Amino acid sequence: MLEDAVSVLLQISASEGNKVITVRSPLQIKNHFSVPFAILKYSSELGGLMNIGVAEPEKEFHVTLDSYRCQLFLLPVGPLEGHYQESTTCIAWKEQVHVSSEVRSVLRCPAQENSFLPLVVSTLAVPDDLCHIASQGEEDWDPAYVIHLHPAVTVRNLLPYSIRYLLEGSAEFHELQEGSTADVLNASISGEIMELVLVKYQGRNWNSHVKISPDMPEFFPVCFTSDTSEKLTVDVCVHVSRVAGRLILSVFSPYWIINKTSRVLQYRAEETYVKHPSDFRDVILFSFKKKNIFSKNKLQLCVSTSSWSDGFSLDTVGSYGCVRCPDKTMDYLVGVSIQMSSFNLTRIVTMSPFYTLVNKSSFELEVGEMQNGIGNGNVSGKWHYISSTECLPLWPESSTGKLCVRVVGSESASKSFFFNKQDNGTLLSMEQYGGIIVDVNISDHSTVISFTDYYDGAAPALLVNHTPWVTVTVRQSGCEVSQELKPGEARRFAWDDPAGVRKLCWTCHGHSGELDLIKDECGQFAYDGLAQVHWVSFLDGRQRVLLFTEDVAVVSKARQAEELEQFQQEVNISLQNLGLSLINNDSRHEIAYVGITSSGVVWEMKPKNRWKSFNRKNISLLEKAYQNHISGKTETGWVKLETGLEVNFAKLPMLMRHPYSCTIRRNFLSGIHVELKQSPHQRSLRAQLHWLQVDNQLTGAIFPIVFHPVPPPKSIALDSEPKPFIDVSIITRFNEHSQVMQFKYFMVLVQEMAVKIDQGFLGAILALFTPPTDSQADKQKTKLIERDLEVLQAQLMESSITDTSGLSFFEHFHISPIKLHLSLSLGSSGDESEEGDMVAIQSLNLLLKSIGATLTDVDDLIFKCAFFEVKYQFYRREKLMWA
């Protein structure tokens, strides 16, 4: 009976509640080519080969039971049918399974014509992943294997231009579009030469040669030359990766340089000189001429006829900056942004004008630059025409830092304003055309000067005289022109000199004041010794209102109504402890445990209206005295502690009489506490997370605790109160008549923290949160760099043209300094590293290599980030994130 026994495998796949059960033999073939193969077996009865089926590209082929023990051969079919013969050797696997768990072999399918190269197939046989094996006759089971069919060499084009390749001995070139992948069917990795052609780069073709050998380095440069008499060259690079016994050659350029300046740019390094035309769609492929393509290098920039700039690095991925190119009469400022490509090999460097004019208004405008020694309102030099919804680069020619604007066809221009200082909205008077609003948004690599139409509520201030007989005179500080505000009159106020001191001065019967119009203020003065005139400044949308009145009720409503409002809704959420386990369902392993816990015992006092914690030293003394009290070791009554506190635990509630009299209590701080309060015009949020700890649950963990807050030193801790790890406090005001959100208070406090990870834990986390790497990238043959190509098509027009994020006013915005202790180990958690984990971490290693960094062991490396603060500023949420 044992002679006739056969092994059967049950394969169960579940998707969206449906299960598919496949009964098959223990042998499966997966075809990773882009062409199908016929599977042939040797039949002793026929004395030749017999077709048992076709393995389609990227699909599973189940070998029939009666063919399991037979010798299997391959024959290319589909588009290649009739071009090649069956393989000269069979697929080797079962003969070697007792020697090695993975069996590799190379098959060759000869061409029908002797002058052509054979088709080469690299096979890899690996044990099938079985979840359960029946115990009966376990030693007699046939081994279950999966045989993968791979091309020996795959070429990926990671350039924004097409390339063609021709293998030595092949008949014709094969074209590879940008972001595409192709299998080199005839490569045998034995030193053959491949010719590469870069198509239509800078209007011409470029040629190069690559030798394909088994010992190719991971990165090596390739020099393309042009057939022209000038002997021009272009340097690109090739990344070599070895996956499942095959070579993947990725052709890429270390840098893509995009020119958005509308000027001719020139780049210079030690041995490299490149000229970049003004058409920014012509991307420059740039590389430094050094043996180590990722060594630290400096680039110099020249704009038009300027001198060369100082050298700057292109390796600081994610950074932004400004490069100054001096000229005889002016300095060219170029904004440089550096981003990493989606495939982690190329840095995309964008050169853009540092100053950009954006016209969002409905008018056709002309912008002029104020020259040195020229009076206000007069422009020396040319006017820059900018149509509606257009964007234009600005290259300042003087050092005044001032611009003025006029409507096309008008002889009069606006007052001058600074274009090199942050400005969140200034109203410029345009005479018969009304007004226009100018915004100046400054970042590290650009300054965007945008013009928008005036709308109600966009003036710097609305002046309201609510008195029956008082006349108020107002003017801008430093300006002689004044305005009279009659009783019962309301009028909008705009700065007479936007480039001057922005303070409003008012006078009334010997009384005067000066306001900067950025914060809420109020005051009063006596009029004729009888009546009191009150003034109050408050925000109404984007516009500030300055109100003069004798009615105290109006002042209270304008100034204090929101502060005195009773909260109508209040929600309190408190969780003592919370635990989360991160489990990988595929491997059925727990990776990490996330714990949020409460504090220990905390003693609090209530000197006024809210509870306040004692410092840690007093908490320790109070707890010790309390334990003595409940155990009967001390007499009831008043107890005096070492620090001078006098408390009584016997009373209800417990009391303290020194250093001051108040109630005390024994409490603890919850792991998570959220408090939300809301009134008709105000919302308050307080969120606290006391302690967050992440534990590594993998066996053999090098760092058992991955993340935890760092307690302060004992010398500081004893005199300080217990504080949560994260404390967020936000107070906002809103008005049903305004779309502007007003943040009265926004405070985020984060305590010192430590991160300790090893490579095994990092790989397990990446594998948990990334999709299964079942050769998904390999299956994708095109659009590998689609996201990066979209960047190349972007116009100079800033995103602010279509910015729809809401405008907010921040009175006090503060994020505390952040201090992080980092420890990193290249060791792995667990006895064996999962293959999936290693695949997941490869992209991280590749990213580090591409920026010239190496992954190494680190012990307690400290990172510090300074605090960030904004006061009395208008910001859109997007711009605040950039700031």
C-alpha cells in the first residue's frame, strides 16, 4: 500500500467571507516572467516530452499528481512561441532537497536560429509554508515545494526619460519607457555587454555600455556620451540588487534638478559643469564625478550673468534654503528645495525664484520696485505686468525692500509696502478701484507676495464712535494726515504708510492713546469732568474693531461677554489604564505592547478654586504620615512634617493649616484625561496623557522597553509636581458672523522621552504596517515613478492660489522644546529573522545609503528641538505647518 501512497495538499484562501479550497499536489510553480511557459514532463512511455499545462505570468500553476515525480522542462509560449525550443535541462529540485532547503538552478531554452542567444530562466525551489501536517505516516510525506521562475536579469528605468537597451548577441533594441521594468530574457550573467541609449535627453541620444557579471557592486556610475563633435557626457548610476537569485539593475540619476526660475541656470562642481535652460520641464540629470556617488559634495549656482554662489550641499533631504548669486547691480536669490523620490534613490532638487508675485485679484496689475533715493509713490525702473490668477517671479534690483502696485491703465499707484517682512494682510488704497489686499508669506526657501480683492471685514480696523457728542481724531503714528470720527459715525481705517510704524494714535479733548491693533485692550477717560468715555479693542473676524462709547453695557458685551459666559456643555473622559497589543495576524506573533498607565499616589491641595499637586518630596512625606495614621502608629490630630506642613488626616475632608489653610486629598492622575467645555462663543479643551510605554514582545529582545518618558533628575524631581507626559490645552473663540477661528491659547507640553529599538523590532513593525511584499513591486511593470513625474509637471503657481484652508488668529501658540534619547542596535529580536521583516527594512537601509548615511549601533544619542511660538498672528493651517 505504501508504494501507491500519494501526498495531497489542501490550500485554503479566504477573501471577504468567502473561502476557496484547492486540492492539489505538493508541487506548485509560480511564473514571474512577463511571458507564459508551457510545462513539459518526460514520459518514458512516449519516449519524449508531454505538455501538462501553461504557467501564466504572475500566476500559480499546480503540477498534477501524476507529474509530481517526473522530470519537468520549460518551453516559452505566447508571444515567444516558435522562437525557442524546450529547455535543455530539467528543473532541479527534489534531487537536492536533502542537502539544502532552497534549490537553485539555471535553465536555457535554445533559440530556433543558431545565431541568436538562448532564453535563460533562473529557478528557485523553496519549501511550501504548511500550517498543518497530518500525523499518520508523517515520515512518508512527499516534500511540498514551490518553484519560482525568474528572469536572470531585470532592468528598471528610474529616469524621467526613455532608454533603449541591446544585449550583446541580440538582434534588436528594446525600448523602456520612464518608470518601466523589462526582463532581459537572454542574459546569463557571464560578463556579456549591454548597450544603453538615453533617448532624447536635451534633444539628442546618448550611448553607454554596462558589463553584466556576478560580482557587480551595489552602486556604480555609468557615463553616457553623445555622438556630437563636442564630446558631451551625462553621468547616471546603476543600483544592483539581488532578489531570489536574479539581478535587478535600476538605472537612476542621483539628482534631478528642476528649473522653475524662468532664467538660465548653470551648475558647477569639482569636475562637473552643466547649463540648465530656462524651460523648467527640461529636467537635468546631475551626478558628481566621484568614485563614491554618495560622498559629501558641494554645488555652486549661477543665474544668468551673475557670479558663482557659495557651495551648498544637495544631500540634506527635506531641507529648504536660499542661495545668493551676486551680480554687479543686484543679488539673485534662488530658493532650493530638496526632496527624496518615491523610490529612495534620487533626490529631486527644485530651483525656484525666492520672491514670487501671485495675483489672486480680479484686476490686471503692475508691480513696481521702489528705488534708493526715490520718494514714496514714485517708481524708478520697469513695471512688472501680472494678469489675474497668474504667478510671476520677482528679481529685486534694489535694497529698499519695498514694492508698490497699480491697476493697469491707472496713473496712480498704491503706497509702498515691505515685501521682505511677514505680512498676513494689509489693505492698500487704489483710489477709484477701491482697495486690494497684499499678503507676504515668508519661508526658508521662498517669499510669496499675493494680491487679493478687498472684501468686507478685511480692513485693519473698523472705528466706531458710539458717543452722542464726543469727536475723536485718529491717525497713523508718524503720519501727519488725520481723520475725525464724528459722534455716531463708523468708518474703516487703513494704514496711510504701510511701510511705516503700524500704530494707531487717537486724541480726544486732551486725552490720547496709541494702539498696535493686534491684541484686545480697553480703557477709559473722563470727558468734561462728568461723563466717562470707554474705549475697547476686540477682534471681529479678520478685522479689529475700536469702539468708543459711554455705555458700560456695550463695553461689557464687547469685551467681557465671552469671558463671563457660562459653559453650557462639559464632557469629561478619564481612563485609569489602557493597554494595546500589536499582533501580526500573518505570523501570529505579538510584536509590541502599548501601555498607558496612571500615576502612583498623588496628594493634592485646594488653596483656591482648583486642586493642585504637592511637590514629590511633600507627597512622599504625606503618604508616609498617612500610612502611619491608618495603621495607628501615630496619634490622631495635627501632624507636622519635616518640610513644615501641618495636616490633619482625621477630619473629613482632610485639612492643612500651615503654610496656609485649605483642604487636601489623596488622589492619582489618570492615564488619559480629556476635558471639553463649550459655551456659545468659546470652546476649551484640556487633554493629558500621563505615561506611555511601549514594550518589545519579541523573543530575545535586545531592548525590552522600546519607548518611555524619561523621569527628571532626582534633584529636580523632589521640588517639582508630578507632570503628565503630554499636556495639551486649547482655548478657542468663534463668532457666528465670522469664518476666522480665534485661538486664545494653544499650548502643547511634551516631556523628555527615550526610544530604544533594534533592527528585528523595526523590521517587524514595518512588516506589520506595510502591505505584504508578495513581489508587488516586481509585478508593477510601469508607472514606478509616476508620483515623481507629477512633480515635474507642476507649474510655478503656488498652492496658495487654490488654498482653501481656513484663516485662524493665534493670540498665543506654543509648543514646548522636545528632547529625545535614541538607542539603536543592528541586532535582531527573536531566534530567527523573518524574511518579510528583512524585506520591509531594505527600503530603510536603501534610503540611508542614498543620503550618504550608514546604519550603525547608537547608544543614547540625544536629539533636541527648540520651542516654537507664535503670538498675535493670522495664519492658515497649511502655512502654520510650514512655519
